[in-house]
Amino acid sequence: MESSSPEIIGGIFPNLVAFILFCWLILYFARTGRMAKMFGWDKKNK
């Protein structure tokens, strides 16, 4: 069995779903952590 050129596992759709999930997690933790206090997004401080 010869190894030919490398193949991309999954394709564009699973990679797009993973990218959207990754961005959502960044935004979620940015809105709930110390960044929220820094930007004034913290609802507890109002």
C-alpha cells in the first residue's frame, strides 16, 4: 500500500462547524470573564 498525497480529513463542513464553535466559545468566555468587566459588559457591576 503506497502512501500518496495527504488527504484533508472531514472536508469543509466539519471544519466550518468547529471554527464557529471555537469562535462562540471565545465570545462566551469573553462576555463572562474578566474581559466583561474591562469592557463594561458585566451585568453585576451596574
